Amino acid sequence: MVGRIVGLVSCLMCAVPFLIISLYDRNSSEPIHFWSGDTSLKKKVKNIRDYNREMSELYKKCAIMFLVAGIGFIVYPAIGIILVCLNSTLGIYIMYRIYKKILHTYS
């Protein structure tokens, strides 16, 4: 049971920062960065409000996926492990592709 709780807490520790970025940077005057801290986004993004709205939704979906993985740990640890592995590999790739699409749309 301790392993399940550790898995859940680990997933929550991954989900909370994504959720915080999603909620607090949604109405920011600065563009939401994609993990790299790209400082040139202010020059690239033309419509910051709509860009941040879409990036906020992307980060919220990522947070939800880590929450689902945490719930998977509680239900059956193997499910949680598989979901964390998928989130950390394929999920990051998909998130990056969506980010590039959003950036292209608002550049």
C-alpha cells in the first residue's frame, strides 16, 4: 500500500506545477513558455492572450494525465507505472508537437 501512495504523491508532485502554470499564467501579459524558458517568445507571439489560453489548456491536459496516472497507482501499481512512462515519453512528444502548432498559429 505504501508503494501506491508514493506513486500517487509522485504523480501529484508532477501534476501540481502544470496546474499552477495553467491557472495563473492564463491571463499573463507574458507568453507561457514550453519548459525551455525561451525569452524570444514575446517577439514571436502576435496574440498573447489567445496563445496563453491555448497553452493553458495544454498544461491543464498534462496535469490531468498525471492525475490519472496517480489514480492508476492507487487502483493497480502496474497501471500507474505504464501511464507515467507513457506521460514521460510519448506524452511529452505529443505535448511538444501541439506546442509547436500553437506557436506557429500565433506567430
